[in-house]
Amino acid sequence: MAVELGQRVPEPLLQSAWQLRAAGEKHGVAELTHAKHPLDPYDGHFWSILATGLCRAQAYYRGPYDGGSIFLLILDKDYPITVENPLQRLASLLPQALEAYPIVDHRRALAGHAASLGLKVAGDARCVDVTDSERGSLRATFDVRGRLTEIAGKTRP
């Protein structure tokens, strides 16, 4: 569905924007409630990752153009999403995300990502066990400030 300049955006294309605004209002995230805001200190990938999770999208796409980029959510139930080994994905991607973005609550980030991958999460403030009944488990350890200090475990292919 193409939209020409000067036309109104069709309502189906605004659903994700409305979901993000509602989440911003519910959780007090001003950046999600205003039409415009500076991207600093976050980039388009950060906001797209956030939108992908909040809107339950399958993925996002960065479309570069002269002078910038547009980030588009992929909302297609037939889009192929295959996570071969969710435990390995979690152990690999979480430390990368914590290094790349100013994520304050490491434990919550771990629990949220694990849940999105269909993994079982149990533990306390210092240790969290993540389990996949078919492939094994991981244990994440956190310091007194809630920062991830170690993630280790055993997985099967």
C-alpha cells in the first residue's frame, strides 16, 4: 500500500504507531508518546528492536536512502522466523545488546528476551536459570547492581 505525499496515512499502517504510543503512555516513556524526538543517544536499530518486541512484529528492515534511513516493521505471520537454538541465541545476543545499548535492567532484559523465545525463566536477583526442555539450560549471574556478570550453560543441538 503506497502513500503519496500530501495524502493521509491509511489507518492500518498506523496500528503499530498507536501501539507504541499506548505503551509509552502506560510506562511513562515520553519518547514513545511524541511525534518527533532526537534519536540520540539511541539509534534507529534500538527503536526498531523495541518496536519489534512491543508490536509483536516478526522483524524490522532498515531501508537506506539519500540523507537517511527508514525503519519498517515486518508484520507478516508467514515471514520465516526460525530460531535453531534459542539458548545459544540468548547467550550470544544478550551480551551484544548490553554492550551496544544503555540497558539499565540486565535481569529484566534477559527475562524478557528469554520469554520471547519461549524459554522458562526462574531465579532471584543474583541468579537466573533459563531452560529449554529440549536443549538444556543457562545460568545468568548478576552483581549487586543488577548487571550481568556471567552467562554459561550447556545446550544440545
